[in-house]
Amino acid sequence: MTESPLRPGRRTPQSTRTRQRWTRRVGSWITTLGTFLLALALTLGMALPTAVAAQDDEHQHQAQISLKSSTPVVTDRSGYTLRVTVTNTESQELRDSTLSVGTNAFYSFSSRTDMQSWSEGRTRIPTPDDLDSRHLDSIKPGQSADVTVAAAADNTALKKMVTWGPKPVRLTLTGKDNQVLAETWTFLTRTWDGLPNAGTPAMSMTMVLPLTTTGWTVEEKSMTALMTQTDEAVAESAKNGGNSASPPATKTPDEQDQTATAANEGKVITLSRQATKTQDAQRQLLTRHSALQVLADPTYLTAFNEHPRVNGLIQPADFDISTYAGQDPNRYIQAGIAPESWSTKAGTDLYARTFPDQGKVETDRAYAWQGRQEWSMDSVTEARKAGYTHVIAPRGFEAGAGASAHTGKFTVNTQAGQVTILSAQRELSNLAQGNPTSTKATGEQTQAGQVARFMAQSAFYQMEQPYDQRDLMVCFDTDQDSQQVEQIMAGLEHAPWISLGSLDSLDKAADYSLGPSRLQENRESDSKQNSGTVGTLDSLTNSRQDITRFSNAILAAPSSSQPTASATTGKSDSQALARQDADTTARQSKDPTNWLQRITKAHDCLALHALGGTKSAPALADQARAVSDRLLDGIRITPSESLTVVSETASMPVTVSNNHPYPVYARVSAKTDSMEIVTSRTADTIIPARSEAQVTFKVRVATAGQANVDITLIDRNGKPFGQTRRARITSNLRLSDMSGLIIVVIAVLLGMVGLWRQFHRKKDPDE
């Protein structure tokens, strides 16, 4: 019998013990790895079907559901009505589909993330409570069908709701085999009316609507009158047919002149047709909703026939102060926009002139509205220098945005003084301004879906901190759709969890302690220059320089009212009699300063509007460019007919007309493209007001042929202006002219000399 190598009392060899330890370690590692792989498999096994289902659902979507209207605030008596548009996005006809609307009566959202996930369809909240369903027969490819789903107040799903607040709503379009063709997620908000639990204190919310527009345009007839009429004609026109801002006849002459100018400017720069329609809708909106806080652009108020209800003013033309702070102020001055044009004084004075019976607006009622850039300490300081003690951030602050809704007010100290900043609640303001919370939120791509989310979000904020004293501010956009404002205000007026406040109550609320730090975090936002603003400034600067050029280098001095010797013209008085404006011509001022000031003000008014806040209007910069162009093009060369020259010299008359009410100077230049047909280079002339002057150029011809002559106008500084005209000169020289005769005589003499030499020359010996 073989004896075992491991006998009792003997030690195990070292190699055997090492092998046993490694065996145990490897076994432990294998066990751990197996456990991990099992957990991973279970996780993937649970997640994979959901992911596959989501991909399958997305792949199977053959239609699109868009919300047209809904009942965002549901009470115990209101019921729930939903209108949607179903669009067939496939190339085949959609038949026998069913639209179902479901909710979860017992579900309450626990966080903002939860609500956002639902709106994007990323949260699989069950919706077993059916509100209603509708059967759709057929929808052709690319066409749509409107569907209305209604649930009465005694609907089972609505009766099951025992808690107030936002509830999930799922819209599902299914086919024959319950195949999901389209889905959309939205919200309804149940009030505490009729519920057993008592409500909580209402949350204060201030709704602010800026009353302004970018829909300005130039009225053609008024602009023509501004270019051609004198001060007296404009004053007479304003006296006979001024706007609502025209003063009584008892005003002093200086005040009458100022008002006449303002009335004329108001006619030159007027609202477009679309802006006029928007204005009518805004007027009706303000009448229906007295709790809506209105901050008006004083330049926009001049276009109202009657005084609208306003709670304060913003800077004239909604000038972009926040972008202005990041650029060179001299560039704005060169473009015609001085700081005084958008200050509080400019706005309040314009308001007082427009509505003299309303009294002057106090300085603390003037608010600086944010432009394209977010507020920084520099831009707030610039606003304070212009006299604004309050500034408004209509989109809130991006940096440092907190997790809870808070009072939108805090105070900062600037180098120019103390400023109160009113900051809007970001999410609610974005929805109010017509922006969905996400591109993936399919239910928020329409106004109805945005309103539904707005009401649900505001209810969640109140439920989030039901007993905290807060005053939220929500700002609409500068070009806000009045229909969306109507829907939101109507919903809020029926929302018991909201108490509509005012700007006064918001101003008296306690400051939000973290506000100044947020402003500091945005101090770099204005450093990025806006390329569009730079281009607009360059265009405005060039057009205003042309107006200055017209004044300094083209307009004739009062003492030079007669044409020079190089020009021939009829008497100015005779032309005035022929135009039947002799009386106006006789009474007009000899000093064109006031006339040029009105034109400059019209340009600067367009420039100010062209650099408005969030909705700039670069087209207005083009119209400002057109003002200076019309000023220069008012002096033009009358098209000349082709000139035929039959001699060595001739005369070419050129007529220059002046449509302006004051005489102008011009140097007429004529240059040909031929060396054989040339003209005298220049001729100076002064063209009387609303008249013509004629200059004559000498034409010299060396041979027969044709040449083009370019006729241009040059100012006193030697720079061309206006349009260049082209004429043609045709030369047909005749031998009967003196030059032709001399040539013939010389030719005959040369021929006779040649013949004489031929007969009298000596022949060579070898010839």
C-alpha cells in the first residue's frame, strides 16, 4: 500500500499553499464577474424592450398631432375640450384611425425635470383615464383633419381628480391593429374648485406687455413734401391737418414751429399696414384685461389716435441700450443717435407733447427695456446715466438660474447711482413669448400647447413653495401675438392659485438676495459685438454724412441765388408763376437751416428705430439711406438727346434741374471716351429753387466717328453725386468746311511739286 505524501503532523509544501490561494482568488473573481454580468443582463433586459419600443414607435409614426386649442384651467364645472389637427405625413392614405385622449387622475408631478420629461415623451407615465376618443375615416397624403375631443364636467376621469395641479395628458393616434401612428404630450391644470382639500395662498404674478413695434415705414407723399416744401408750407400743412399731437392755436410761435415739425415727422415716418392691424388688436386687448401691465414706447404712442392705457414708458424706439454699452458711443453719434435721443427726458417730453391732457410721466415710471444682450453692470450704468432708475430683464438671467421660482427684483449700485432691476421668470416668460421649452416637446409647438404648459408650470411653482411670499414677473415679447396674450391672460384670470399684481407692488417687494451676483456673472455678455449692429451703424453713418455733405458742399449760399455766367436760365420768378407757387416762393425763408434740420431729424428718427432692442429693423436703415439719396438725387441732369456734329466745333447744351426749395451749386463734368471727339471739361452753375439751369459745353471734332460722353455732377469738394447721364456725339465732317478746303489745297500743291520734280530731275548715267 502506497503511503500518502500528506501525512498528519507534516507541513504542506509552500508551492501547494500558493496554488490554493490563487485558486480561491480566481474563484472569487469569477463569482464577482458573474454577478456583475447577471446584473447587467437584467438591466439591459429591462431597458432594451423600452428602447426598442421607443424606436419602433418613432419608426411607426405616420402622422402628426398639433394642438389648436384646449381648456388649460379645469374646474369642477368647466369640463375639458381639446381641438387638434391631425396631419398625414405619409405617402399613403390614412384610414380607420382613432384619436384617444387619456390622463392620469391621481398623478402629481414631483419636479420640474419630471414635467419636462413628460412634455418630451421620455417619461412613461400611464394614462389609464380616458377623457374621450374620436374615429377618423380617412386622411389623404399631406392633408389634415381637425378633430375636437370634449369631456363633460361629469366625466369619470375628471371626477376622479381629488388633488389640484398639473396633470399629464397623452394624445394617441392608433390604426386598425392598435398600431401607434402618432403621439403628443401636453397638460391640463385642475383647480381646487370643488375639491375637498382647501387651497393655498395665491402666488403674485405681474404680467408685463411692452407696447412697441418695428413696423415703421416712410410715407412717400410726405417724404416728397418734406424734400420740396419750405418751412412755411410745412407749418401751413400742419395747421390745416395735423395729427392728434398738434397744439391749440394759442401756443407761442416757437411751440407752434416745434409742433409743426413733430407733426410732419409723424407723417413722414408712419406705421405699415400690418403694424396698424396689430395696433387695433392691441387696443382691444388692453380694454379687456385691466390687470395687464403696459409699458409703452413713446414714439409708438404717437401713432395712436386715442390715448391707450399705459402703466409706464420704455426708452424711445425700444433703443438697444444693452448692446450700446459694448460699443463706441461716437459711432452712434456719427450715425445720428445721441444719448439724449433715448433718455428718460426724451421719452417723457415726447409723451407730454403727444398727450398734453395726461400730464408728464414721472421719472420712476420710465423703464429701460433689455435689448439683444443680457444686462451687465456696464449696460445698467449706461441706462442709469440716461436717467432710468429701473431696468427690465424680460428673459431673466441665464447664468446662475436657481431651482425655484423667486421674486424678480433686486437693487444694484452703479457709478451713476442706484438701479432697481426687475427680472422676469425665465421659463414662464419664454412660454409667454411663444417659445417651447424644447424642440422635442411636440405638444408645445403651437400657441395652445404653450398656453397649456404655461398654466401647468405656474401651478407647479405655486405648489412647490405654497406658503412663500413671492412676486414673479412674466414679460411678453416686443412683437407679441395678441391672441396668445389673450389666451394666457384669460387663463390666469380664472386661475385661483395666481394673484395678478402690478409693477408698483413688484417694486415694493423684498429684494431677491442673489440677484446682484447674477448680474455680475453676465458682465461679459455685452463684450461680444453684434455684426448686424456694426453694419447698420456703418450704413447710418454714411447716409448722415451725405446729408451733411449736401449742406456744406452742394447747397448754395443765400447770396449766390443767381446762376453763374456759364449757365443760362429763365427767371426764377417766372418759373414760380408757371408752377403756381409764386406766393410760397415769395414767403419762404432765405435760410435753409430749418429745412435741413427737419430732414436730418427724419433720418435720425429712422436711425433710432433701426437700432431697436430685441427686434431690430435693418430695413429702416435702408430707408434712412433713401432719405439722403433722395436729397442728392433731387438735383439731376435732364437726359440729353444725341448730338450730331457736322463741323469742327459745336455746342452741347446740358440742363440741370433742382427739385429742392433752395438753390444749389453744381459743377457739371463732361468726359468722352474718344481722343478725336472731346468736350470742354467742366462748367459751374447755380440752379435756383424748383428750377432748371442750362450749361453749354464746347465740342471739338478731329475726324468723323462716334463717341460717348458721360455727364456727372460734382460738389464743391470735387466729389461726384447724383446719377450719371450718358449722351452720344456723332461727327460727320464735310469737305466744304474750311478745314477740308485747306487739306485739298495742300494736297494739290504737293501733287504739283511732285510732278515738277519728276520732269526736271537729272537721270543717273546707268539709267
